[in-house]
Amino acid sequence: MLNQLTQTQKIFYALISSIPLYYSLGSLTGNNYLYSMKDIIFLLIFFIVFVNLKISKNAWLLFGLFVLLSIYGLFLTTNSFVLYILSVREVLFYPLVGILLGYYFSKNNGVEVLYSISIVYLILTYIFLILFPTYSFGPTDRLHSLWDREHEPAIIAGLCILGTVYLAERNIKSLFIFLASIYVITLTGSRSAIIGILFAFLILSILEFSVMKIIFIFILAVIIMLFFAEINTSGRALDHNLIARINQYQLAIDTIQKSHFLGIGPDKYGVMSGIVEKEYCNNGLCTKTMDSTIIKYLVNYGLIYLFTILIIILMCIKCFFKFSGRPDVKYLLSLVLFSLVIGSVTGKLGAFPLNMFFYYALGCVLSILSFNKAFK
């Protein structure tokens, strides 16, 4: 796979694959600023790709429409400069970098590159766990390894599982990656990753009209629901912290109605350690962050953000039916579905590494649909 990449692409692949090493140093030293190394890497990659990638004017118009729908809320308010800059980074910089990267790699086995990066991240997660077990678990005995939260290793493991099912050959190596990924999820106690995987498999099985797969997924889901507390090592139940999330979602609904569905802007609430900590309150409910990226964006940018989600889903489904049977297309659609579920129940769709995988997948879908040719 790597032999088919250009020299520049191999360098980009190495740089992206090395990002967990900076997270490792940050975790060991307590220096969170090392996490920003990924921003420097992606800024360098973005500049080189932006200058060299040839895309038609009409394709740029399509990118522009996606960006405008995504960042509409950035034009609403500027009450907190730090939170505003973080929002620009989250909803403008990373989507553009990810989409352009997927587009850039797509002509040279770009989907396999994405799967390979997820495996590298899984391996580095395990290496850190083996070398530094005392640093790898949080106060609730959930695995976070070199990452700052438990969600990240579960997300990486989920992406590896999707890749082994839809891309990898059926051999011992694939089985090992599959089992190693499942073990990581059990160590993290992540409900969101399990739900995301099952949802992605279910939707693809429905699109493929596979009755047996649908029945199997439902049976598996029931088993997981019944024995979830015993399956994960932390002993967390499925309804853990449910009341707090419901209150947060009620706050979101009240806020959306109060803003007349236009959004309140991206800088009304948020936390950045040591720099800013801003709380938002409405009708007696308060929050500093949203445990759902999708709901967060709906609150910040209004219901117009739903058009972005709709475009993404329709684009991916069109790609699935137009190129039915292609394993890479199945993997891309499963990745997008998995990411949207994660983004619905956690705040990780707007954070690394899921944001990179999600937007990279969209770039690959754009390339597969050949929008650069269709819109010339």
C-alpha cells in the first residue's frame, strides 16, 4: 500500500502517524501544550496540499458551501476571543485539512492509508499501556493510555474493527487486530463506541438487505445491553450519568428555541485549561461543555447545521449505491455513520483523532464521486 504513495504522501503519512508520540510525552510530563504539535503538523500539510492540489473552481464552490454551512455561527458573536479562535480551529481548519487530505490521498489507496493510520494508533496505544500502565488508567479505572480521555482509544479501536470487517483480508493478522480492538473497548468501558459500531453495521446491513446480518446485530445488541456492566472492566452500567446528560440536552433544546433556531454563537461557554472557563446557563440549567458535538453545533450555529449533516449523509449514501459492493466505499460509509453516532452522544467528533478520520473520509467520498470533474 505504502509503495503506491508518492514521496510527499509518505512523509505526510509518517507525520500523521507520529502524532500519538506527542500525546505520549504530554501524558507523561503533564504538558498539554505538546498536543498542539498536531496543529503545527496539519498546518504544514494543509499549506503544501492547498498549493499543489488541483481542484476545479466549481469543486471549490462545493467545499465553500460545506464550510459556510459549518461556520455560519462564527459570524454571530465574538464575546470570548479564545473560545472564538478554538471554534475557528474546530469547525473551519480541521474540516478543510481533513477533506483536502482525503481528496489528496484518494488517488493512491487513500482509504487503505486511513485504515493503516488507525492500526498504527492502536499499536501505539498498546505500547504506552504496556510501558506505562500506571499512567494509562484514570481514577475510574477506565483506559485512556496515551490519550487525554477514555473515548479516544475506544474510537480508534472502533475504527480498526470497521476496517477489519470491510477492508482487511480474512487472516490471523486481521483476527488479532479485531480481538485487540475489542479488548481496548472493554478496558475503556465506552458505551458510545459499541453503539456506534453496532449502528454502522446495522445501517449497512439494511442498505444491503441482509436479513441474517440484521437479526444477528439485534441479538448481539441485546446481549451487550444485558451484560454491559460485566463486559467492561470498569463495571459501568449503560445508564451511567444519564440524568446529567438529559439535563444538558434539555438545556440545549431550551436554548435552541430561545435563539429562534438561529444559534447563539460559539463562544458562550467552554473550557480551556488555564486560559478560559466559561459557563452558560438557561432556565436554571448550566454547562461548561456539551456531551454531544452534534447538539453543541445545533446550539451554537442553529438548525442550519442540519443541512450540513443532511448533505453528508446523502452524499455518502449516493456513493454507496453508485459503487455498491466496493469494500472501500462500505468502510467510508461505516466510518461516517460511526462518527455521527459518536458525535451525537459525546463531544469527540470535533476533537482529534475522530475529526481527522471523519473529514478525511468525506474527502475520499468527494473524490470517489468525482465532484471535481462533474462540476467543471
